[in-house]
Amino acid sequence: MDFSTLILLLSAGFAAGTVNALAGGGTIFTFSALIAAGLPPITANATSAISVLPGQIASTLAYRSELQAVARRLLPFIIASALGGAAGGVLLLATDPSVFRVLVPWLIFFATVLFALSPKIAGVGERLATGRAAGSGPGASATALQGAVAIYGGYFGAGMGIMMLATLSLTEGRDFHRLNAAKNVLACVMQGLAVMVFIISGAVDWPSVFVVASASIAGGWASVRAGKLIPQQVIRWGVIVTGLALSGWYALG
């Protein structure tokens, strides 16, 4: 790994850690940087997934008390997330590299659109919550929807947290902390199972993992100061513009 690549991956990891802590969507940075560093798209996706997992676990542990209240109720979602995440990981590895390369700009574009629409998606969740009492547990349709989200999360991952906002509102109502705690633990489950598939298959570039993961953790810490200095709307538009530019770049490349 040369010096310029090291700086690129450190910068992307730091940006991803900061953005994930403040607004979500940081995987767009790590995935794109790993491709720019020369990794094949499937290896870049697997490496990005394992690089951001420590930050997700840390975020989940911060909600220990909230998780104690929701863990049993979320068991159907947890099972669906585990199965879906593993299935998504297997599906990624079964995808022909040339096909996945064609999908890359569309996957980035889809994740960017999800990120841009996240306030409206949250609004849908709010409306769903009014029709179902918080704490009542997920129904079959909500569990199936969570399983579909998990397959996407294991396959690509960027934007999966936004997709879970609406489904989790069916069980957690409007309580932000419960909603965020549930989202974090399910993200850890689905990506954790996908990462296990990637590790077993040997699809991970470990030197890149250590660089990106360490920078991502540092970015998460820095987000506390960034959140006070930079308006969240500026961060949101930065992610949206970057995502659209990258999707266009890979579509034309």
C-alpha cells in the first residue's frame, strides 16, 4: 500500500465514521475509496462491510439499557436479519464480478436516494407507528420486510439503516432511543453474518480493513465536535452530492 492510497483510505474511513455517527450513509465513502485503491468491487464491498462493523458494535453497546427492554420482542426481527444478512453475503459472492461492476453505480445511486429521502421515510414510520401500539411485537409482514432489508444489507449495506426506519416503527413506535437501539442491533446482526460469510470465503483485504476501521473509529469520536461546528444539513447535502457524483463517475467509467 503506497502513501497516497493510505491517505485515501484513512480519509474515507474518518469521513465515514463521522458521517455515520451524525447522519448515516458513510459506507458510500469507504466502498468508493476501496475501489479507487484498486480493489475489485466485490472485495471492496466485503472489506468495507467489515471495516464499519466495529463502529456499529460500539454504537449498539451505547444503547445497552434500551436493548434490554426490546431484545425479546425483536427476536423475530433478529432471526430474519441473521438469515437475510447471510443470504445477502452469499448472493454477493455468487454474483459475477463483471455484473457487480455494472451494478455499482446503481447501488450507490440507490443508497444516495434513500439517504436523501430519509426524512420522508422517517415520516412514513411515524404514520405507521400511529396505527400500531409500541411494544406489540412485529407481525409476519413486518418480519418478512425486515428479512428483505437484511438481504440488501448483506449484499451491499449502504442505506440499510434508513430502510429499517419504517419497519422498526411497527414495533418501537416513536421513541427515538428505542428505534435507534433496535436499528443498531439489527444492523450488527445482518452485517455480522454477512461478514462471517466474507471472511470464510477469503473475500476480505485485511490491510485495508485495519486502516479504514481505525480511521472510522477516530471519525466517530470526532463527530462529537463536528456535530457542534457543522450544521447537520450541510453534512447531509455533502453526502448526497458526493453519492450522486460517484454514481455518475462509475456509470461513465
